[in-house]
Amino acid sequence: MEAIILAGGFGTRLQHIVSDVPKPMAPMDKQGTPFLAILLDCLYEAQFSRIVLSTGYMKEKIRTYFGVQYRGMELLYSEEDTPLLTGGAIKKALAYCESDSVFILNGDTYFEVDFAGMRKISQEQNADVVIAVKEMKNFDRYGTIVSDGIRVLEFQEKRYQSSGWINGGIYLVRRNLFSNVEERFSFENYLEKKVRHLNIIAYPSDSFFIDIGVPQDYFHARELYQADELGRV
């Protein structure tokens, strides 16, 4: 299996805490183990063979740290000199992939999903995109996804919700999905515009989820990792 990790984030909300590395390289312990290593460990355990790291801001920090191989997995780099937004970054990185369908992971999100299960439902439903979704309570940081139990019907903007399903930041997409799309675009906006035209499948998971994009959750993730409760394999 192949995956792309979106690791080019600037990390505006973490800048006053982590200013010398890109957000996915935020240290999780005193030894400086980066958050990105936790994601790579998960992919290793799920038997991925090739990972494309989509990098931009401080991209040399990531390449210098990880090199071209991690635990036997091949690492390739899709590097942006100017920001292409999430969709453009994915489109550029897909050129390095060979599989018909490729997993996409946000580089600042940890979500313990069943990758094999996502691939199975993608094949069963002939999906263009599968999105791992997580049920949340009392939140306002995330937009929500409305589905009929299988197919995504609508993406709703961020607002307070007492309960709802959020995008967990892990996707499985057809490699040729963006064949006729411009080079610079938002993946999220693309999905919203195409929701009626593409077969977008929701894959629910009640597994652990955390997004290190804000200081409170970053520090919580550090605590979990140092207590051997996050991604230790």
C-alpha cells in the first residue's frame, strides 16, 4: 500500500511553541521524536511499503531527519517551492504513486483507523474517495459530514455542534482523481463542490483521534506519547 502524508503545514497556532520546525515535526518528547514519526510507525504496522511526504515550509528539516527510508518503507518527497494548497499538494504527490488508490493523511492528525477496512469498502462501493470519519460531542473546531450511512451527502461549515461526524483527516482516493484539475486548489473545497458528482464514502471509526493543531491538544498528545499511550509500536 502507498500513502501520502501532507507535511507542509506552517502551523500558525503552534508558532509560539514550535517555531524552528514544520508542524508535523513538532517534538513529542525530550529526545525530539517528531509527531511525523508516530504516523510513519502506524503506516509501518499497517504494512505500507511506500510513503510520499508532501513538504513545503522548512521542507529540508523533514528530509534531513528521515532520509529515504524508514523502517524498511521507501520515502519519497514531493516538495513545494510555493504553496499549492491541500489539493495541489495531493495532486503533485500522486505523481509519485503507482497504486490505483492511494491513502492521504494529514500530517498533524493521529487517527487509529483500519486501513484494510477502508480499502475494502472502497472496492465494494467503487468509491472515488473514502473519508475516515469520527463522531464527536460538543465541538466547534471542525466542520461536519452528513451521510446516508454510506455515501457523503453534504459537508457543513465549522460551528458549534452538540454531536456530529467530523472529517478524521485520512482519505483513500483514486490516483487519477485530479486528472483535469488545476495545479493549485483546496482539497476540502473540491470535495464540497463535487459531493453530488463523485462517489464519496464515509468510513466511520470510533478509534482514538487527536489533532495537534492547537497548543492544548499538542500538549495532550505529548503527555499520551510519553505515557506510552499514543502510537508506541
